[in-house]
Amino acid sequence: MKLKLLLNLPFLAALLCSLFPGNINGQLENVNWHFGVGVGVEITPDGPVLTSSNINAFGVICPSAISSSSGQLRFYSDGNNVYNSNGDVVDNGDLSSGAVENVFVPYPGDDTKCYLFRSDNNGVDYSVIDENLGDAGGIDPAFKEIDLYDTGSQLICASISDGSGYWLITADNNDGFTDDIHLNAYSVTSSGVELVSEITEYFFFAGWNATLDDARISPDCSKIAISYKGHYVALLKFDNETGSFYDIIYDGMDTGASFVNITELEFSANSELLYALGDYNTVRQYSLDSWNFTDISSSVNIIDQNFGQSLWNDIKLAPDGKIYLLNDDQGQLDVINQPDVIGAECDLQTGVLDIPSGISTYLPNLPNVTCQAPFLDLIIDHQYECLGDLTELWYIFPAEPDSVLWNFNDPSTGDSNTSNLDSPIHVFSAIGSYDVTFIYYLNGEATEYLHNVNIYEIPDPNLGPDQTFCQGQSVELNAGPSNYNYTWTPSGSGNIITVTSGGTYNVVANNNGCIGSDEVVLDMIPYAVVDLGDDIILCDASSATIDSDLSGISNIVWSTGSTSESITVTSSGTYWASGSNSCFNATDSIQVTFVNVPTSFLPGDLNACEGDTIPVLVNLEGWNVQWNPGGNTNEILITEEGTYTATITQGPCSATDDITVEMTPFVPLDLVIMPNVFTPNGDAHNKYFTPFMPSQTDRVLCDSPVVTIDLRVYDRWGLLLTEEGACRWDGNTNNNEVPEGVYYYIVDIHSQCVEREENKTVDGHLTLLRK
């Protein structure tokens, strides 16, 4: 018979189970392994592959994991936390620390729950995890860390033969304080957890202050092997119907490994061979065909031995029927490909999967949920179920048949309705459900099976012709009947979607794996936009270019009649442009202002008299004025001399001009008087006779640029004693002192500042004293 394994097909769960050896047929609950620090491995028909994990089982922690019967990861635990399939700690999922041995057990009668049994130095406890608690599962507060047994133990899970539940088996040697090994068998059923049987037996060197190394049950749940003191192995049988232990081999079988190193055990897939991993570097194989100490010990085969090296930490039988070895030192999984074969032909292969190194000691402890002996049920399956496809059928069975006969129950296909091929191909004539008959002939007997094949219509979605629509509108796309599953690109679901943007839209219709697709291009006409920008002010320019920013428009018309995208203008004014597309019209306008900037706009510099107020005006329209010093009015009133700067602005245009005002002090003559006595005696006081201002005694009028004085002094005989145009008299005439006495004077005073002018004549007598 030709066995056909199409690993690239989406097999049904039953077929996927069949790809693994029969002794663990159906144990997809064990395909997901989580161990070490962040190591996830999935056992697939193509071999083990790495997956993500948040587990933290560093050091001596033996973790556990459990999947559904279809192989979907449910939970895993490192003894400190329980994680869901997303790697999140479940609600109430933090556990007391210290657990080194863990095993999940399915919850009988409820696929949404499971047990987690843990063991630490204080004993064994259990918790119930419920997928319906919290957002993604949680530990039931009423069943969290329930004490079960008061001694730290190795934990084994096996199914009860009648399918009513599972056995939880604990194995311990009282922490090494006696030479006895103690086993308990607890039934885990819908009624709860209950102790059913227990046994305590003496084994050579079972104590010596060392706990048990390992305890394993065979895949068919008939045998238990326990390692202790590094290299001794105890063997006994187990009745998975009653939970009792019997047929004990009391001699402690010596594997030859070191006392100080742990020995890990595993059974072959057919339960007839026992593998012992000792000193981290030696793999021994024992035959269990004869159930006595001498025959088992003498049957040893050294499968591999690497003296002086530390290679393997743990050994584990997987759902694919192979035994995997954890090579933490090299960071890899090794594998025994044919563990049922005696001797080196069992095929130990190294490096089948790279994993992180230095972080893993134990592979996960997994439940034995079937206890099946080696047997593979007949599996019939097919692929390609679409009308018009070449539907391929095949069967898998351990025995080679004499012949087979297929009847496709499709009479309209004539002679093609039957086939004697192992893997026939048939084109079904119409959609519908076909009960295909398969007859298996072996040793003169015919066994008939029915296998159902459903043929489905290939969807033919039709999105119609390409369309054009206006922005702001929507388009409804109808792909066809609502009974198909639809996937839209870029997004969407269902047979009808409403879109509001243009693009290429693709739909894939799926009718039970039969695929049809279509696509349509939607052209959305966007809003029309004409943008001429902000208003423009140009300084001393002769022309300006106006550019248009167009969106959704291919042509425009300007107020000037131009149809180009930009125009050049030479005069101030408002200019507009308009454009349109098949959906929208748009218009925009812009104000353009040409500005001639004056270079001079203030009067020339000015002279003024102190006390005058000088108005200065910027006589320009449309300009903003700022004086410095001063305000922001066109005209300012100047009362103090200085330079005044005016800055004018109009948009971006600006100019400055300034004016300097000089203030000359004016002398009001009504404040000027003449003295009647002066003393030119050389003492620096009153040495001149001259006009003065009593309010400003320090002001010398003779030095004023605005005052002109003509002083004339006469003696009693009328002789003129001063020079013509004199401003002051020092009591001398022709460089000769005149005597003391009374003299007559006449003074003409003239004061003028810009346009202000005053004249004054004063006469009188003065007295000259020289003492």
C-alpha cells in the first residue's frame, strides 16, 4: 500500500492525529511544549518548530503545558504563574513559589477547565483553571492550591481505562530519609480528586538523603519506571482500570551512571523499551520484553556516550512518536527518530532544532490522555472540494490491503464513478454532498466504509464596471450572495461595503475553501480648489506674477481672460480666477496693490525759538506713521530741539525721513534792566556797567547771539566816554580811568529770534565808585 501524507494541506484534526505514531494517537493535547526561559516548541508533522513563550522555568523547575484535543494551546505553567495561549498570566494566576514539579490534567466532563498539580518541598497541591473566568481564563478562587499530599513528589498523569477521568500518580521516597519508595494513585473524575490506592516498597539505596530523580509511565499506561540516587531504576506495573500497582521488580537496577547526577527516563512509543539518560552524556536503552531484573539489566544498549561532556538534561517522548533530548549546553534539541527499534538503528540525530542555550533544565511534564497501545485507525480523507476541481482521495492504514474499491456515488460520471486506485482523483459532476463508499479487501474479507465529500460552488463575485463618483458621495459595492465569506482589500467584510474614497477594491469570496475574486477601480473626482494665495502689496515694483494653486482642476479662466496657470499684472486691483471639474466649480480672488515709496516726505531742518511749538506733518494718504520720538499720528508738535525721525509703512513697504529742529533762546526785553551803580575797583564784582536780567544773573547779554546792545555813557559836560556800539563800560575812556561820580547813559537794546523781534531804549544816571 502507498501511504500518502500531504503535509501542505489543511488536514482535519483526526488526520493530523494520524500523522503521529499510534501509541499516542489523539494526544494533540501534548503538541505544545513550553520550558526553560521563554522557550516554546510545537511538535508538528514536519518536526518541532519554535514558538513564542513567556515561561520562566529556570533551574530545576519542571514545567507543564496542555492543549486542546485539536492541538490548540490552552495553558502552560512554570509553577509560579499560569499563562494562557497569548502568554498572559491568567486572572488569579500567580501561585506561591517553590514548585519544581508540575503537570496539567484535563478536567473530566468539561473541556473549558483543567487541573494543575504542583509539587514542592512541602508536598503536592492542585488548582482548577477555568477558560471562562476573567478576560482569558483564570484560576477558580475556590480551588486554588488545594493541599493533596504532604511530601514532595514526582507527578504522573494517565487516563483511566474506562474514560471516566485520569490518574494522578505521585512518587516519593520521603525526601530520601528511608529506603522506601511510596506511590499514590488518585482518581481525577467529575466527582473530584480521590485517593484510590497507595504502595510503599523497599528498594536498595532508595534513601541516602536524596529525593527521587524521575518517574515516568509508559505510553500504554502499563509500566512505571522510577530513577533514584543518580543511577538506580525501580520498575513496577500499573493497572489503569483499578489504579493498583503490582509486579514490582524489587532489585534496584543499576544503570552505571554517577551517584551524584540525575538519571532521566523515558519509554519508547510502543512501551517495550526504556531509555535512561545518565551523567548528562550517555543514552542507554533497555528491553522490557522479559519482566525480570537480570534480563532487563543484560539487555542494555549504549546508544550514545560522550565522556567528559555535559550534553543532555532531559529526555521526552513526543506526540510524533519520537523521543527528544534537551541539549541545553549546545542550545538544541536532539532526537531519537525510531525509539521502538532496538540498538543503534533507533537513529539518534543531533541538532534538529536550535533553541536558546543555558536556560533550560527540564522539558515539560505532559499528561498521558489516551493510554493507547500501538494502533492506527483507518483514516480516509480528501482535498479540493470545489466544483470542477480534481478532488483527490486517499486512505491511511497500517496493513497492506489486497485491493480497494472506491465508489464516488456520482453516477452521471459513468465509468469514472468507481476506482481501484489507492489515491484516486475524481471530478464531481455537481455541487452537493456525496457519500463515497470505500471497500477494503484484506485476507479474503471486505470491509466497507463511508466517507462524505461535500462539493461546493466556486463563488463568482461581480463588482461591476469601474466607476467615477464625486468626493463627498459614497459608492455601494455588492459582491454577491450573503452566504459566502468575503474578504475585502483594503478593508471590509460581508457581501456589501460602502466606500467613500477612490482606489482599487478587491474582494475574495470563500465558500468553504472555494475561492472567487473580483476587483473594481473607483475614480473619485475631488473637490475643485482654486487658491490664489494672500493679497499682494508690492513696493516700487512695475509688475507682479499671480500663481494659482489648483486641486482637482485641469484648467482655469482669469478675470483678465487668460487661461494659463499664472498671470502678470502691472496695476493695482482685484483679480479672480475660476475653474471646474465634472463635479465642482471653484473661484478665488486676490487684491494686488502697487505702492510707490517716497524717499523724502518731511520738511527741511528748522530753527525755532525756545518756547515755540512747531507742527510737523507727514502729508501722505494710506501710510501708517510712527515718530521717534513721538507717537503714531501724521502730525506732531515739536517743543524741544532735536532730530525727529518718521517711519512710514504700507504693508511690506516702508521708508524713513528725519528733521532736525534747533531751538534758540529768546530774550524778552521787559525782563532787562540797567544798574545805577557799579564798582570797577578790580575786585571782580560789578566791574562792568551793562544791561542784565535779574532773573538770570549769570546770563551775559553781551554774549547772546540774539541781543544787540548800543551803550553810550556821558560825563556831566556831555563828553561821550564809550566807543561806538559798546555793549558794556569798564569805567575807562581812552584807557584812562574816569573819576568817581555820576554819569549819564543812553542804551539801545535789540532782541531778535527768527521772526520774533523787540527794541528797547533806556537812559538814566549811574554812579561809579572805586572803593
